[in-house]
Amino acid sequence: MRKKRLLTLGLALTASVQAAPAPTVTAQDLFDEVIYQLASFYNGPSDLRASDLRRKYLPEVQQLCGGKTECAAEQAYGLIEQMLGDLKDAHTNFYTPSQLEEVGKLLLGEQGQRRTFGAVTEALGTGGRVVLEVLPGSAAERAGWRVGDVLRRVNGVALDGQAGQAALGRASARGTPARFEGTRQGKAMNTALTAASLQVTPVSLSLRADGLAVLRLRHFNTPGVGQQVHDALRKVQAAGTKGVILDLRWNSGGRVEEFLLSAGAFTDPAPLFLKTRVDAAKIGYGAGRYLVNGKAQEQPRIKTPARYTGPLVVLVDEGTASSAEFLTRTLLGRPSTQVIGEATAGVGDTATRFIPLTDGSGLQLTFARMLDAGEQPLGTRITPRVGASVDLAGLARTGQDSVVEQAATLLNR
């Protein structure tokens, strides 16, 4: 599986993430708390029971403290991560207190503290990393980086393998200028830039010279994503655009209500059922409103809803996950719509929420199954009928994204 250097944390369908006060909590206490949450609320794909996990890992918890009757909660972090890994559920994860704080800020639309250069990159087989996307407002954008630039070295260290990734991590965390050596379409390119905190803009729109529009939808994490999608499509309609490319690649998902509001800008989405261990809620969209059991919610809502009915090509890849998979599946039934790319991540059938734990850490937990309008299980992943993946060598040579160009060819026929 290809690994991209992504710039956002986690997935969420609820926004109630805030680190709890941190009283004195032992490793044993934290282990018991996680087991309780799993036993009470987990409703994911794993057949393992919380009691099975407790039986397997309790002896290891008891050994954590090296013979002491108790030890600090952080001693259990690695063991809890290992235990959750047994579930083989990408929607269920453990977060340290600092990681949970970052996730909470992300979901509330606040500026994160983690520094980043602001580019999504992928390793080239010939060495170095090629830039797939330059994020708006980032240090990379200010330095003039472009899609297709190849980064070979940072501060003299080759950007190959684990050593290169470690060097990149050190350079971004340092907060001082980092020297990058690379090439742009075969010509030498040297830049110096300083990583900075970045609020990742969820929606970007670009109008092409051939009369097409590219709508980049990066995540559904923050309130207002749906409104931004409607606003962008209103601009598309005003420009007389003949077709839209909706880019959902490496979109890790986010709030289910924002996905539904976004879907309403393209079609009338069929309702879904959110089924927990104890009940089920019918969720949907109507006239710019988010519906729960048929009742319009006061918030979130769309001011002056738009509806784009023209030709559409949706781009997906292995990083398209959760709510982005829900949106892709919804658009499959829309007229004049094609989906191209790679098979998606495979978490498009469950919902997750973040649960603060008493030591300040947190648990991302699959608490519900997503069912279709007939209350039948959804598929986990989407495999496009038209396969497409980025030609990395071609991207480095020309600066053109081959998947976007393939989509443009389909729309220009």
C-alpha cells in the first residue's frame, strides 16, 4: 500500500472532543476504563469481545508496574494501542492527551499547534518525494512550491526511507528555516522555508481554461464544510462551467452531518440509518437542512442551498475514507456521474466518536453501523469502475496530475 504524508489527524462523526481534567490515574485504572467503554459502546466489525481482550491483556497490565502495586497511566499507552490493534478496526484508536487536544481543535475548527510545511507528498521509486498537493495558506505555498516538484534532501539528509522521514519530522518540529533541495521538471530547485501551524482549508475551487472546474474537498472535520461546498457550486453555475471534477483523494472523512449537507449540493441523498447497540436513528438531508428521524435540525443548515446537476467525475483513492466514502457511494446513483481512481480505504460502513478518558487521553470508538435506506449494511469500500492512479514519474516531469487529466478527458468528450 502506498503511503502518503498526510497532514490531518483522525476521523470523527461527532464533535464532543475535549480533554478531561487529569486526576491521578493508574495504568490499571486506564486499562479498566478502556475495557468498560469497549464493553458498553463498541459496535464495530470485530467479533472480539471486551472480555476476550481483558482476559488476554490483564496479565500484561499487571506486569507493567514492575512489581509495584500501581504506576502512572501513561505506562499503559503502548499496551492499549496494541490491544485495540487486535480489533483490526481502523475507526477505533487510542490518543495520548496531546494528540487528543489536537483532534479536538481540528473538530472545533481551531488552529492546531503542530507545525507543517503544508504539502502532501509521496515517495518516488527513484528517490525523494513528489509533491501531490500544496495546501492553501501553507509555508509551502508561500515558498512557491508546485504540484510535481520533487524534494530530494532536507537539511542535507536524503528524503528516502525512515531516515528521510525522521529528518523531515525534525525539520518541521524545529520551527527554524529548513533547506530543501530538489528539482522542478528536471531543473534544480532549492528553497528554504519554516514549518508553521496550519488550518487545513476543507474546500478549494479552481476553474480550468477548458471550461471545467476542480472542486477539492479535503475533509469534513469542521463545521461549515457543507456551506462551503454549496457556495463553491454556486460559483461553478455562475461561471457556466460544463463539468465538475470532485477530488476526494486522501480525504479521511469527518462529520456525518457535513457529508450529508455536502451531498445535498449534488443530489437528493437517500437517508441512512445510524445503528448503535441500543437504538437506530434515521439521518438525511432536505432543503438545506440536516434531518434526524425526519425532523429538521436547527444547526447545521445551509443558507441558500445550491444544486449542481451537470456532469460530474469523482476522484477517489485508498486515502478516501469514512464520510468521504459515504459521499462517493451517495453520488454513484446520480445521473451524469462517474467515479474513477483506486479502491477506497474501507471504513465506509461505520461511525465513530471520540471519548475523553480520565487521565486526559482519549479513545476513538466505532459506536455505530451505517445502514442504507432499507436498513441493510453498506459495503466497506468502493471500487471504481474506471481505475486510475497518479503517474508519479509523469507528474514530476510535467507537473500535471494524470488522474485529473483523465477525468477532464471524460468530461470533454
